[in-house]
Amino acid sequence: MIYCSNHDPPAPLFFLYSSQRNPATDLEQPKSNLIAMAMAIKLSLLLLFFLSSLIPTFSLFEDQVGFMDWHQRYIGKVKHAVFHTQKAGRKRVVVSTEENVIASLDLRRGEIFWRHVLGSNDVVDKIDIALGKYVITLSSEGSILRAWNLPDGQMVWESFLSGSKSSKALLTVPANLKVDLDSPIFVYGGACLYAISSIDGEILWKKDFTAEGIDVHQLLLPDGSDVVHAVGVTDLSQFDTYEINVRNGGLLKHASASFPGGISGEILPISSDKFVALDARSSILVLISMKEGQIDLQQTHVSDLIHGSSGNTVILPSKLSGIFSISTDTFIAFIKVTNEGKLDVMQKVDKMVVVSDALSLSEGEQAFALVQHGDSKIHLSVRLVHDMSSNHLKETVKMDHERGYVHKIFINNYVRTDRSHGFRALIVMEDHSLLLLQQGEIVWSRDDGLASVIAVTTSELPVEKLGVSVSKVERSLFEWLKGHMLKLKGTLMLATPDEVAAIQKIRLQSSEKSKMTRDHNGFRRLLIVLTRAGKLFALHTGDGRVVWSSLLQSLRKSDQCTDPTGLKLHQWQIPHHHALDNNPSVLVVGRCGLSLSASSAMSIVDAYTGKELHNMGPAHSTVQVISLPFSDSTEQQLHLLIDADKRAHLYPRTPEAAEIFQRESENVYWYSVEAEAGILRGYGVKSSCNLGVPNEYCFETRNLWSIVFPSESERIIATVTRKANEVVHTQAKVIADEDVMYKYVSKNILFVATVSPKASGPIGSATPDESLLVVHLVDTVTGRILHRMSHSGSQGPVHAVLSENWVVYHYFNLRAHKYEISVIEIYDQSRAENKDVLKLIVGKHNLTAPVSSYSRPEVTTRSQSYFFTHSVKAISVTSTAKGITSKHLLIGTIGDKVLALDKRFVDPRRSLNPTQAEKEEGLLPLTDALPIIPQSYITHAFKVEGLRGIETVPAKLESTTLVFAYGVDLFFTRLAPSRTYDSLTEDFNYALLLLTIVALVVAIFVTWVLSERKDLQDKWR
Amino acid sequence: MLLLLFALLISSNSAFQSDELLLDDEEFGLEGGRSPSIDLTLSSPSPPIQSHVHIPPKPTRKRSLDSESDSRVQFVLEHALGDSSEFSAAGTFTARLKASANGGQILTKLRFSRNDLTATEKEKFKKLLEDDDFYRIRLPSDVLNASGRDYVISSVKARCLPKDGLEEHIIIHMEGVNILAVSYGSHGACQHPRKLRFPSKWSFNSHTILKYNDQAPRTPTFSEDIGGVEIGDDEGVKPLERSFWAKYWMYLIPLGLIVMNAVTQAMNMPEEQASGAAGAQPQQAVGAGPRGQNAAVRRR
């Protein structure tokens, strides 16, 4: 098969492309910017048009999966874990996480058996196992109860519990309670108590507590009895217990006792008839005991119990029968409750100790685990509840520094070969990773912090130096030949299934792609990701392995920084020319606290080793981080951090940087979006700060412009800017009839979408007449509105992407009951006269004149809307090194897949019946809706569960772009939107090419000899 | 086509700047017109001519009470010369309130009168020009309520303004009676290395445009079922009908090949017979039919 492929302006090249595995093709329309050339290539255009009537796709063959893409599955930080080891052939643990994932993990290897990602608005409250075969989950504040089949994760039943008001969500699954052949589950949610059949999820009875005004804290079901105890607090000062018949929900008994001190926190059960709580000032422990329907309160001062304790007392939620634990500023104390109701302090341990729930071993024997953090190791000890003095089991496990402290522990027991009790512990670390400890070893670990990526950047790998080759020694010649023979067999379809598998393995394992050095095509990079836990990971683009990981000191919880959150990740140093000896580094900006005015924390991290080079502790607040397009002599990028008082702080803090900034400060502008107030403001730099102390790295700013959206008619729901590092190849766009349009290419365009306040709720909350979506293109230097347009009867959520001179956005059209994608392209009219070739030659054009934002822009826009079937989670666009290759939109659909849609489909110039010239240009006829071609899902069979963002990074090869999609899962692939017109594919069979050439040469000789002989014969006749 | 027309309409609207001096003529108001964007262009070449119309530059509004639908509003343009100085009144906009077609009110007949620059203001302006600093203006965000929510601010480097006089170009983006944003700048281009240049006349030459919201275009063929826009002719549908060739080329090409093959064969037959009769090449004549045919093809 022979294809004539793309020709691009700089070098219109044609070459023969030979391969027998071409999933039907695409050929891209040229983006020639030279009019003269347009004539020259007209003929070929005709040919192209003929071919390009076929639809472009990215289809992939089955054996190409995993060749240049990888997919990793995660679950997030574990909240609850329930072990299930009995009977089941495979030992497993069921967990629920903060990413709202329910998963069943293999206890031996930590692999995921099955997993379900509930939406972000369906938070998992509780999980448990019922009947030994169902996983029961309670979610959405106790309003949805689901049962999943334990072996395969299929949903068995689902019940919606409509409560009247929000309350705590509690779930109790009695171990062996039978009511009419059914085992009910008790759920408290929405201020109602339900008994639900565990077989089919039917509600057996319901008891409403709304009228009582009680806030139920615990549901208890003493063994052997058929009474449910609901224990709670009314008006924060009265304890109430209700005894309810499990059969019909009838109220058997109600007792209450008032406690004027008020209580804080939770009521913790000690045994079936004893509870403990703290008073409002956290100074008195209240022991609540129920005797014959009466409530008896006993008060003990914490200070009497623990001498020298100083406030901040909290009852830890670990359920240890007969004892409980409280934590103070300095230590954790275990307190035993005797039968007479006396409290005895049994032991004090360090504050950093983490305690598990109690686990019953045999009758009367219960054990719990403690984890203590030592220097680069952790100490796990298991103790028996009735015998606190000695450790039943003590293990020391070496632990990586970068995992931080232990956050949670869950224990499980098993019977050892010598019939004694063995214990395994599942621990959740500070970096959200999950580990299983058994016999003093880490059996497996999962880096589940990667499920919550918040920022992504990339870094080049080091250059391969002579003599220090990182790669392994090449395989022997024989191996190499064998590999090629196998490949040849594969192409000639002679390979047996075994051999096909071998070929596939060779391909996937090619050491080439996972090398730790820079490659010629720029495919190998480090993806540097910041996770919510404040940990930085570097992933290799070749195979997705973690190259290094680093828990940032500046983003760890400390006394100065109580509630750290990561915010932004920027490239700090990108060595190019003068500073090649330095390693590249990244800047991480975080915030200590939830409010915008909280002080910020910064780190600079080496991108090759993960070492924290600098660590700037709590400083001024940070609202915005601006990466300036200037760098100093060591290639450090200048950054401006804007604080809550609108002051600008310059980094790096060197005199050189200050000098560069002073020189350029006149041309530095930025803007802020105050979404609640509906105001956009633009700022410029004024002068150095006047804070008493002279500070040459701090600048006052002044308000230069503002746009005020009327609060009664518009509310900002989305703002999007262009990617700072985007490259645009040409300003001109050649359209039909050899005409030229000039793109309005400005880095300072901001897309703002507003909706009428009524329509800012979910879809369906407003009528089409009430809702109005208005989109604006704003110049962020001058505050000019370049274009403003409204879509009546439409509403958000709006997802948009801005690139070059166009913006594509997705919203919901209420009139048509469909999602729509609209496009706006903006063109510069002031340059439209530069069409005359003669003028261009003579130099009478304004193409090289500097552009000032203060000139009045003469722009014209084109726009069009199309229906789109899916709702969208994220939109991005491919980006290439020089911006020549045509663009594809990458749309993260609601099904957590990534769809690549050619930008040509959302061209505003599409018309119903394009002229011949337009057809030649490659303009598609107008259609009502955008096509969704199944082959153009770049994630093919995979799902990127909980998709949150799509990043694109240009490779060095112009045709190729690297795509990284993240959510709960990670997915990476490489795309060539116009096919790889500038290189042969990696699986190109050179051996076959050689063989063909040799065969042809042989054939030439043979035919030459034959024809000579025939000539001779003819002459003899 | 409609899209193109629409685009042309917009571009002509924004490109065309009438420099006609418009006095209080009544037919300019586009009565009942449902134009998506109302651009009122006017220029006041020399402020002193009009300054007698509204002398008090106070941030108040006056409504003539002659009719509900056609009442006058007035709002003040304020400017600040330099960072340290406060905003002060610089001119007055007058407009008429009119009920718009889709409920609510809109402004029409915008007129602007600039106050003269005072001597101190001239000095300050000179300083701005020397420092290449910003000249800032602001308007109340709500024209009916000057002490309303906030001001919309705009600014420009002062050096962009001087031509012969001081050229200014004000585009006011409106949403009902609210001012969303104001774009302020020189009338034409502002060359990037801004040169210091003092105007010969210290008076503003103002051009103002009032802009309302545009409705997003959508090709009518598909919007008829959503927006109720009727299009009578079926011109939009017919071009979709492809030609016979476009539809059936995949059948026609093989058919053509078969026909060509048949014709070739038919032509070979007589040739072969002729050669057989002549007996010029006995060894070939003896050979089977297909071989002969092949030879014939090869000769071609």
C-alpha cells in the first residue's frame, strides 16, 4: 500500500510510506502559509482531498496496546478496611478510600480484584461485610446503601434511604442475628433508623427520630439480644438511649439523663452498657452506664486522672472493649473501666502512636495493635486487652523515610502453622500509601497517593554522556538476529501463537523506551506530579515506573503549618545553554491552611534526584503564582507570587533577578478573578513595598482595570487562559481562494463564561427562559472585552480550552436538551491588508511591527455550535514542539475515557455545501452534531477512573505529543495527530525492507539474463 | 452563508466609525429595532461646544419625567491622573432609557460631553506623558445608581492618546442598565516604543460606542427544531444529495474494469484468429488460447 503523506510548509515533502498495518487513514490538510506555494501544490491538494474524505482516526491494533501507553490503577487513601479471610479461596481485604473508591485487594500481593469508583458527590461513610458474601457500603450521608458481591464486585442490590434531615451515618451489621430467616442490617441516616434485609435490600421497618431531636452517636446490638440500642445526645446536654425491637422497630424503652456541662465529640462505647464522652470544655470525662433502664452518669476530671495534662484532650475513636484511649498534647493514655465504673490509667505512650481497633481472637480474648514511629523504622506491637503490660507480639519494620508517619492501622489475625495467633497489619502512611506488614516484613505496598494528583509538570532526562552509558550492554548478535527473524515471521504471518507472544514481549520490554537518558525524539521524559499528600513523584514516561518520590518537608504538618495543602507546581530551573551542569528543578508552592490568607510554603526540588534543595517556611500568603517569561543567568525562571493583599513577591530572591524584574516590571500585568463578587481586575506593578523594612523583592501593585458583572444577571462559572508555553507556528491561515486570514494570536486572552444566577445550579434547576450563558474574550492587559456573545437557554457546567486564536467550550443547551460544543475563532483585521506579495517583498507591511495591547484591536470573530453526545469532565488540546501539526481536542468524557477529536470538526467555517475551493482546503461539510468515532478514544480499552485533568507535552519530534491523563488512575500515551509524517514507526520492519531490496535486485538480474538469452534466440532464428 | 453575512455585519459595525456630528436628532434611536448589538457612534470634536448642555458634573442622575419608556439618564466619567491622585469628574454621558424587546431596559442615544482640562490637570497630564504612566478612567457599574456596587475601571498609557488633540475611544459594554466593562484607548494604533509627544490642542476628541450582547450564531437548519426559526426553502437540504458518481463510484469503478477487460478480450479474439490464419508464428498458434492472449497483452 502506498500513501502519499502530509506536506507542511517548511519542507513540502512526499514520501512513500509502506506498511501493511494501516488502520485506514488520515491525511491532514496542509497549513501552508505561503500563497505562492499554494499554487504549486494545488495538484497534490486535489489528490489529498480525494484521500482526506476519509475520516481521521487514531485506531490502534490490539498488539500495539502497551507499546507506547501505560495505565496504572490506584484507589486513594484508605479510610476503612474490612478483612475477609474465612473460607474464601483468595484472601482479600475490602477497603473504602477518600477518593470514594471501594476495592477488594489481594492480601498476598496487594492487587486489585475489583474496584468501584463512586462519584465525588457520593462519599462513602461506612463499609462492612454481611452474610459473609456481600460488601455493604453506606454512602452520601447515609442515604444510599449498596451491597456488592464479594468475589466479583457485582452490585447485588441498592436501597435509597430518604431521610428528612442530615445526620451522622451509622451502619451496624449484626454477626448472627436471624429475624424470620433474614439477617437485617441496621442503618442510621437522615435522622431515621432503618432495618434492611441483607438479602434483597428491602426496608423492613423504619423509625423516625426527627421529632425527638436526638443526634444518634452509636448503634449497638448486644450479642444474643434482639434489641437495638441507639445512644445519642439531644441539644448537646442530654444523653438519650432508645431500645428498639429488631423485629418491628417498636420502641421498647427510652431513658435519658441530662448533663449540664454539655458534651463535645463522640460518645464512645466501652462495652454493651457503658459509654464514655468528654464534656464541652474537654476537662471532664463522663462515664455513662445503663442499668435496668436507668442512665447513670459518673464524672471524672481529666486532670485528676492524668496528672499534669494540659488541655486538648480527645477521646480516640479506637474501639477497645473495656478500655479506651485519650490523647493529650504530649501522650496517649489507655484507661480501663472497671465493672464498678472506676477509671484506671493503665499506660501512657508517646503521642505519635497509632492505635487500631480491638480484634477478638477467641472468647474473651481481644487484641489491638500499636504502631510507633522510630528512626527510619516502625515498631508494631500487638497487645491483649486484658493484659496490657506485655506485648503479645513485637515487630520492627524498616520503613522508607519518604513515606512519613503512620496515619492508620487495621489488624487482622490468622492461625499460624504452629496453631498460635499470627497478626498482619494494614497501615496507611502519611503519603497515602498502603502497606501490609506480616512477620516483620513489608509484604506489599501500594503508592496510592498517586490517585490524588493535583499538579503535573515535566522534566527532561539527563543527556547521555560518552562512556557513561546508562543502558545495559546490548544483547548478543544472535539474540538480535533471532528477534528480527521472529519479527519477520510475524509480518509474513508465519508465526505461531507462541511466537507472536514472544514478539509482543520483546516489543513491550524494549529497553530503549525506559532508559534514563534523553532521547532524540523527546519521548522519554520525567513526569513530575504533586499529590494531595504533599508528595512529589517522578514517573518515567516510558513505562510509568516511579523514578523517585519525595515527601516535601515544607508540606508536612508542623506547628507552623497546621493544615498544609499543595497548590502549584512550576518549572523552576530549565538548564539549556549556560547552566547545563545543573540539574533541572521544580518549584512547589503550598499553603498552610484552607483560607486564602494562610501563609504559604515553598520548596525547590531537584528533578533528577528528588532532593529538596530549598525549603522556604511559612511566609506571606499566596493567592496566585505567575511564571514570568524571564530567567536569570543560571536559567532560573522568575516567578511572582501574589499575596492576599495584592502585593507581588519576586522569586528567586537574588539581586540579579530583582534587576531583571525592575527592567521589565513596566510590562508585567496580571489579573484576578473574584468569582463570588463577579469582578475581574487587572493589575500592574507600581513600586517596592513599604512594610517598614526595605524589601526589594516585594512590590506594590495598582488596579488598572476592572470588569464588573452585574450580580443579578451574570455569575462567573469558568475562566480559561492559553497555556503559557504554547507555540504557534504561523499567524496566517490560508483559506479557500488563496485568501489569507490573520489569527489574533495573543498570550493575554482570557475566556470567561458567565451564567444567569438561576442557572448556576445543576442542569434542570432552571427553565430555558431563565438561563443564559454569556461568553467573553477579555484582553488581560487592558481589560478590553474583545468579544462577547450569549447562548440563550443554555447553562453550565462549562469546560473550555483556549489555544492559538480559538476557544472551544462545552455546555448544556436546555432548549435542545443536549450538550453542545461551541467554537470561537478570533482574527486580526488590522493585518488583513498584508496580502499583496509585492508589498511583502518591498517590505511595506506591518507584520514585524511590535504589537501593543494598547492599540485598538480590530478583530473579527467566527463561531459555530455543534451538538455533542457526552457530558465532559475535562478538555485539553494537543501541543507540539513547533505548532505545525494540526491539533486535536482531547475530551475527557463522563465515561472516564479520553476522546481525540480533530479540530477540523469544530471549525466555525464549516458550511452546508462547501465550495470546491473549500473542499480542497479540507473543510468538512457542516453537520448538526460532532461525530464520536469509537476508534478515536486514545484510552482504547482503559478507563481513567475519576478523570480530573489531561496534560499534553510536546515531544521533540514535531508530529508527536505526549498525553498524560490523571484521576484516580493514571494514563499516558503518545499521539501523532497528523500521523507520524516525520519518522518511521518504531515497529518498522527494516529486515523486510532489506529483503525486498535484495529480492528486487535478484529479480532484476534474473530478468536481465533471461531477456539477454531471449534476444540471442531471436537473433539466431 | 448566513454566518458569513452575520460576521460581515459585525465587522462592519465595529469597523465603521462615523465622524458626523450628531445633534439631538430623533430618528437615530432605532425605534423598536431588535438589533443584537447597538452601536452608537458619535464624536464630539471640541468639548466646549457641548459643555453648556450639562454644566454640573455631579455624580447624580436626572430623569425627565415626560414618559416612562423614554427617560433620560446621566452618568459621569471620572478620571485619575497618576497613581496618587483621586478620581475626579471628567465628563458626562447622557442617554435615554428605553424598554428593550426582551424585557428590561436598555440605553440608547448615548451622548458624551467632555469637560475642559483645567490648568492643574494639564500639568498632571504632562507629567503622565513624561513618566509614561497610566491615565485611568472609571464609570459607575450601574447607570441608574451612581453610588452602586462598584466602578468599572480602564486605563491606558497616557502616551497613546496624543495625536493632534487627545484622541480617545470609549467602548462601553452594557448588560441592561449595568455597565459591564469599558474599553478605553486611543482611536488608532499605539506604536510600541511609545514616544513622548505633546498634543497641540489640549482637548479631547472622543468617540464612544455602546455595545450590547450578541446572540451566538447557529446555522438555521439545525436550530429550527430548537429555536423555532423557520426556513422555508429546502436549499439547505438539497446540496446534501450527492451526485450519482459520488454515491456509486465504488460500484462503477469495478464495473468499468470488467468492461475494459471484456473489451480487451474481445479485441484479442480477432487478432488471434488473424495471426492463426497467417501462420507466421506456428509455435504460438499451436499453444493454448490463454497463452496467446497473454502474449497479446504483453505486446500492447
